[in-house]
Amino acid sequence: MNARSQSIEDILPVTALQEGMIFHHVYDDSAPDSYVAQVAFDLDGALDEAGLHAAAGELLRRHPNLRSSFRQRRTGQWVRILRRRVRVPWHERDLSGVPATERERALDAEVSADRLRRFDLGDAPLIRFTLLRLGEERFRFVLTAHHAVVDGWSMAVLLRELVVLYRNGADPSVLPAARSHRDHLAWLRTRDRAAAERAWGETLAELPGPCLLAPGADPATVLPERLDFALDEETGAALVDAARARGITLNTVLQCAWALVLGGLTGRDDVVFGMTVSGRPAELDGADHMVGLFINTVPLRIRLHPDEALSDLLVRVQQEQARLLDHHHLGLTEIQRAAGVDELFDAGMVFENFPRHTDDPDSATLRVRDVQSRNATHYPLTLISGTGERIGGRLVYRPDLFTTERVQQIADTLVGVLRTMAHAPELPVGGVDVSLPGERCRVLEEWNDTAVDVPWASLPELFEEQVVRVSGAVAVEFEGGVVSYGELDARANRVARLLVSLGVGVESRVVVALPRSVDAVVALLGVLKAGGAYVPVDPSYPAERIAFMVGDCAPAAVITFSGTGVVGGGGVPVVVLDDPAVSAQLAQLSSTPPELAVRCPEQAAYVVYTSGSTGWPKGVVVEHRSLGAYLLRNRATYAGVGGASLLHTSLSFDLTVTALFTPLVSGGRVCVGELEDGGGVTLLKVTPSHLALVEGECDVVAPAGTLVVGVRC
């Protein structure tokens, strides 16, 4: 056995969280390491520097985890190596000679430089101590460690034990015995892994994708920055009282407030973010005195129901989280695998409830004061809060992704949400203002300051203007054939006259149950020319849905093809366009338009039914005023209206109004279904889900035209 192997006390596996920290450490070895934790505090009084050095050395002897380093085996697996003995990384500097006006700046520079200095994860120990002399009996002591070997609780333990050891001559007998980290690993092996995987799989079931603030962001290569915030004392007290009255922890309050803010930032009502848990089991005696990385990051999913009271939200979330307490040990990678996803979130939250150091201000010996800690994560944005004199915390953020102004706005929004929780806990979730400062005015007033005078014009009038202007131009392309404006107008006029003869008049609802085709375009225009309001019904819909829509709108007539099975019921006339008898009847009618039937802006133009995803479909009436104004606006705004528009969706989608009628009031042409000649379109209306399909057809779709993306708000 060589001397190097004799120096090894133990070899342990790394946890999933440690492996993640190692990845971010080695990703860019020239960049600062985000996972460096630091505690700094002032020491006032006569200091025995050698005694403090000895106390620090005893910490290293007492806690094997502090003697850890990491090595990667040839298999690629990382392991943790515990050394029997390590040197005490100790640095001293005297700043007492620096002019008083410059001393604070020099002190901050020393502390920051120490935090920026990277650790070599293969060289134990991954902790160092710095003592800075500021003056006569005035010192700043800095303890810096890599997060892979300590967590926030551990740093608090080290601070407390350092002071105790110093005051007792580095005698470890004054402290409780430190448990081996192997005891914690043994406890982990007793956990029911299968039960944990089932619990997390159920918790994250049907999640609508990852909840991301900065999708596609590269791993962090800059140190995060922080922005502190706090509630005023009155609001803080009211918040504590409101939580206590319902048996809610402050942690739950902040979790729900953070979820509301993230929901506002992402536009989601199903929010997921990373929650840091202590990982110190109560049933493991002495766990609160152990030093190491015990924390874990688990997903916290909070569904936001607009009609649920804030107080009920708090109670529900606390109950949901209580059911997962026994499963907090499972690593994030395993949780994501159990949920069947590769990514869940990029925002985090830490609630620090580890013991705070308190010192006797009247002590005649060395006094400890002004304890400050710094730690961070690689996530774009993390809320760090905890117990203290005032409710507040800090937002830790990546400056390459968020500006200070943006983070300040987020902090102000969070404070506003907490105020609402404190003073109006019965307010519905949907009534909480989660807009960033100035955002509401910008969205509701500045962006919507678009009022213009729009002349009143109905769709039939706008279309007939183009018939006069470009009668011989192509209006519709379908399956290799074309129909001119003049032909389309004549056919629509005949349908209108037939409908009038069947009793269709002003605002009569007419069901149009046709697939995309020239006949469908003719039917829609014919209903409008007769003064009716068309109701588009996709004949491929389930029979139950079709029956509901037809019965609900109480139509005066139905236009369809044979074989669709769509009927009006109750004696409602059905016009079957491909019936030879109907074709003959239409041929006998005049091709001139009937008497103008659209007489006022408030008259109904069409009725479109919602998807019904939250219940039965609901019919929405659109007036001629709205339709005419929309088309005039499109004609003036979209550059490709005089070219070709692709009608690629069902007539039952409101999306088709743009693709179908905008070109017909602008002298353009409508390509129904597909472009037979492979030529490009100059106007295309899509939803965000269509964009992936459009990407591969850039030579065919809108090569130099207008792409309109409709987003559901």
C-alpha cells in the first residue's frame, strides 16, 4: 500500500446534486464557479490568531466531509474521496494601514476576490479561511467553501462550532460527537425508492411542459448577482398573523407568492419551480450537527385557480406538500425520469431556516457580529428567503439574462403579492395583480392606444367593390381549378336568393356544414349577402357535437353536402349543394345580388363556437362592424393581401376569417387547401403550433410575404 492510498480515509459515491454542481464547475473552467458559498463576519476584541487557526484546524479534523475532494474514474463516474489529513488553508492580510476612506472598499475587494477564486475539486480540502485585520481589535473573518461539500445549514454549524472551539482552546470535547456521513447514506438506502418515484410521477402527471423564464439559455459562465428586498414591519406582522390564523408556515406563504409571480412572468396557471429542501431527516439523531451537502432540489408544482381564495390556495399547497415530505430524498434526475420529462424549471426558491448565530454583546471575550452569507445557484432566477426580524429576502439572478431594473420590478411585484396576501387573504387568485410595475399601463393603455376612425363597411360591400374593380381576376384556387371574382360573386348571389326564398333574413342563422372548397366560400358569401349570420360547422366533428351546435344556434337553414348527415331538424330547410335538383334550382336564379340586407353595424355577421375544452361549446356572435373594421385594418396593414393567401384550416376556426376574407376584400386570391403549382403565398395566418411545420416549407410558404401568428390570450 503506497503513501497516497494510506492517506485516503474513505471513498463515497456522489449524490445527484453534487454531480450537477461538478458539471457546472467543469463546463467552463475559466469562468467563476456559481457554487461557492461564503460566510463573513466581524470579530471585535483581543484576538488570539493562533487559537483561531487551531480552531479552524479542529473543524477539519472533526468533520470528514470537509476533507473531501472529487475524482472521475475511467468509467466517467465521479466519486468523493475523504482524506485522513489535510492542510489548513489559511490566509491573513493586514488592512489596518489602508486609509479609513479606502478600507471598506479594500475589504470588499478582498472578500469578493476570495469568492471568485476557483477551487480545484480534485484537491482537498474544498474550504479555506481568511483573516483580515481592520484595526486595533477589529477583524473580518471569511469562511469560503465549495457547495459540493457544505450546504447553508453546514455553514451555520461551522460558524457556531468555530466560535465554541476558539473559546475553549480547540477542545472538541465541548461539542457533541459528529456523525459520519455514511450514516446518512445508510439512511437513504432504507427509503422506498419505488414509492417515491410513484409519488413524483403522480404529482407531475399531465404537466403542460417545462416552466421556463429563459428557455434555451446556456449554462452560467458569470457569477450571479443579488437584489435584496423586505416588507415593511406592519405588513410583515399582518402576513405572519394571517398565516398563523390558518396554520400556514411562512415558507408556504412565500412559495405561493413566488408561484403567482412566476405565473405572471410565464403566462402560466400551472407553475413549477425548484425548491431546496434540507435533506436532514429528523429520525437520524445528530443530523442537525452534521456537516456536508444534505440539501436536495425537488420540483414544487402549484396550480393556480383564478376563482380560489388566496387563503384556500395556501392551505391546499401546504397539504399537497405535506404528502411529499417522505419523498424529498429522491434526486431531481430520478424525479424527472419518473415524470417522463427532461426538464421541469429554471427558477428556484430557497427558504433558509437553519440556526442563526447569536452572540452575547456583553461578553468580555471576543465578540462576533454582522454575520453575512453569500451563496448562489446556476438558475437564471432564485428567490432566497427565511426567518428573521423582517420578512424579505433576496433575488439571486444571472446578469447575462436579467437586468437589475428587471429584477427590481420582479421584487416589487413579489412584495405587492405578499402585501395582498397579508391584507386581503380572501381575494381570489385571479384578482391578484402580478403585472410588473408599469406593465399594466403599458399593456392596457399604451399598447392599446390604437383607436382610429374606421369607416363603416360590411363584408358584402367590400367584396363587391373588388368584383367591380377586378372582375376577371382569380378569386379562389381549389384542386387545380380557379374561380374569378365575377364567377364567385354570381354563384354567391344565386345562393343568397335561394336562402331569401327559404325565409332567411336579417340575422337569421344559417349553418354551413361544408369542408374547405369553392362551394364553402360561395355558401359563406351567400349567407352574408342574404343578410344572415353564418354558423360554420365542420362535418367531420362528432355527431353529438354537431347536433349540439345545430340545436343551440336554432338555424333558419342548413347548407351542406350529401352524406354529411347534418340536418336542421324541426322542418328547417336543408340546402344540399351537390344535389342535382338544387344545382338546377340555383341555375334558374338571377346572378345579381338581392336587395342589400346588411343595414346596420350591429347586425350579426357570423357565429363561431369555442372549442369546448372546459365544457360544452359556446357560440360567440361577431357583428358586421367588427368584421368590417378588422378586414379594413388587415387590408391597410398586411403587405401580402393582394397576393395569395393559404386557407389551411377548418371553417369552424375563427382563424379562417383572416385567410379567407382579407384577400377577397383586397383583390387577392385564396388558395384552398394546397398550392397546386408550388408557388409561394404572400399571406399566411397560423397559430404558434404551426410554426414548426412552416419552418421546413420556407420556399413555399410566405417567402417574402406576411406571416400572421394568432396567440390565445
